[in-house]
Amino acid sequence: MSSITDWRTSTRTQGQGQCVEVGFGSDHVGVRDTKNRAAGQLTVAVQRWHEFVRGLKHGCFDS
């Protein structure tokens, strides 16, 4: 598994501290809590991440 070093926080958080960070490695993507980074991260393969984002864009998770 690749090392995840490029962590980003959404620009929409506006400093509220109520969000997650997404980090990118060469073959995996990590998601972690901004307020509790030491708690660990959820890691998925890049392809799965792209499928998730595509689903978000197409409204697959809208209620």
C-alpha cells in the first residue's frame, strides 16, 4: 500500500472543524476525521474512490 501524504480539507468547511480530510497516495485514498487524526483512517483503492465520487456527482446517494 502506498504512503498517503497529500491530505486535503474541503474548502467548504469554512474553519468550522466539522469535516474530514482526504489524502491521496499512488494507489490508495485515505479519509480521516480532521479533529481526531490519530484515530486512524479509512483507506480505499483509487478506483473505488473514483467510483464513489462518480456516484456522488450523479446523485446516487441523495435521499
